Amino acid sequence: MRYSHPLQKSSKHHILKHHFTSGAISWAWILAAFLVVGFVFSFSSLSWNQILGGFVVSLIRTSISYIIAATLAIIIALAMTSSRWLEGLLLPVFDVLQSFPSFALFPVLVVALRNSPEFIIIIVLTITMIWPILFSIIGGIKNRRQDFEEAATIFGARGSKRLVHFVFPELMPSIVTGSIVGWGEGWEFIIGAELLVKTNIGIGSYLGFLGQNQKNVALAFGIIILLMLLFVINKLIWLPLLTRATNYSSES
């Protein structure tokens, strides 16, 4: 027992040191990304307002679509897995729909919503992003531990309390993993979506403008800046969430 306090103190010191080192490395990478962005701008003819403003607009579109897709995916997954009949009916349908190319919806949506280009982009982005989130959550529900289920039932976790204190925390690794895949697919898709819909502002629109005017060097620099900005988002948001979700899964 006389060694327990030093060991506990050493363990806490090791954990704090690990977190500090990881944080320092992450911020160093983020600083390096911003330095690359500044360096690229200083040697290119890119417009700060157009590329950064376009990125912010595209980020807002992608974020709105992600929120809608994640909310729908959680609701559908919980509803499907609560009924064997509903799961047997919808799962094969969704399995086919996830293979359907979202770009094929553009002609129909352009005709139906010709005066609402924002709705067209958000609708198709949502359809693109929902599938990896949905199937990841379904897999998480299928792999839930029975002893946790029984413990939650024994302690009276029902209704909203069960969702908040048991279901959502247990599904968080699946939600985060599916979200990272869906977020990446959304950014792959939005460039083409903004070109097809011909919006006035957006990172895809600006890169398309550079390509159409054969400004190949500026286009290459624009793509580099886009990659650096997405890298910063991943470092600030998705990687910390993934680390927390992984730690939770390991503790489980």
C-alpha cells in the first residue's frame, strides 16, 4: 500500500504529459498548415475573398447537410433496429439506394427546384452523406453488449433517459466513425455539385472558374489551400472526437 500513492501520481503525470505532447503536435501541424496557406497565397494570383469566402459558404452547406443527414440516420437506425419486420423491409432497400449515384438526381432536382440552387445542393449532399452514417450506426446497434443492455434495464433506464444516458453514449464511436466517412464524401461531392448547379459563390464554383479560364497554376494552388483548410478542420474537430470515441470504446 505504501507504493500506491507514488504510482497513482506517476500515472496521472504520464497521462497529462501524453495529452500535452499530443496537443502540442496537433497545434504544430495546424500552424504548419496555415503557414503553407500563407506561402501559397504570396506566390499566387488567388483572391483571398473568393477562395476563403467560397470555402466558408461551402463549409456552411456541408455542415447543414451533415446535421440533417446525421439526425435522419440516427432516427432511421433506431426505428429500424427496434422492429425485425421493419428492418427486414427497409435494410435491402437502403442497401440498394446507397449504391445509387447521387449525381443522377440533378436533372430531376434542377427541373423541380430551378429557382432554389441551395436546396438542390443540400438535398443531394444529404443523400450522399447519410449512408455511411446510417450503416455505421446500424452496425453499432447490432454490436451492442448485452450486459450493458441488461444493466440499463435493471437500473430503470427508459424513454428519454435511456437514449441520453445509455444509447447515445454507447453509439458515439459508430456515429463519429460514420460521420468522418460521410463528411469526407460530402466534400468530394460538393465541388461537382457547385459546378453543376452554377452557384455564384462556393469553393467549387471558384475552382471551376479557374479551370475554365485555364489558370492551371492558380487552380493547383487553390486545391492545395482547400486540402490545408480541410486538414485543419479534421485536426480541430474530427480527430479529437475520434480519439474520445475510441477511448470510450476501449473502456467499454
